[in-house]
Amino acid sequence: MPFRFYTNMMSQASRSVASGILIVGLMLIGFGVLILALPELFAFLAAAVFFVAGAGCAAVAIKILWVQWRLDRLASHNEEDAYRKNVRIHTSNRYEA
């Protein structure tokens, strides 16, 4: 009587993992063949991806800079209102009796 260290669930899980790896491998081979057959198309797609990513980064950077400019402008108006001329702060000497 053989003693098994695994169950049927382990066997099924390893088969499904192996099937997934096989499918990914076949897809990678297919993409490699397509890239060899149509290099101009894939170069155009890569350029389009980089262009869209660059435009997205630029848009986010412009939004951040615009918000920071508005916050700085808002803070500068508040500082002018907070400043008062001819204001004296009176402090008493602690050691005077």
C-alpha cells in the first residue's frame, strides 16, 4: 500500500498551475512571432503607449503646480491681513514685585 503525501486537491491545483503556465508560455511565443512579423506595428504601439504615459504625467504635473500656485496665492493674501502696523505686545517682567 503506497503512502501518499498529497491529496487529490493538491494534484488538481498543480495541474491548473501548470495549465496556466503553459497558456502564458504559448501566448509569449505568439507575441514574439507577431513582433518578428510586424515590427513597425509594435514600434508604433510602443510609441503610442509612451506618448500617452508622457501626456498623463505632464497633465498631473501641471495640475499639481497649478494647485500649489493657488495655495501660495491664497496664503499670501492671508499674510497681508494678519499683519498689523502699530501693534505692541506688552509683557510684564516676571521678577518684578
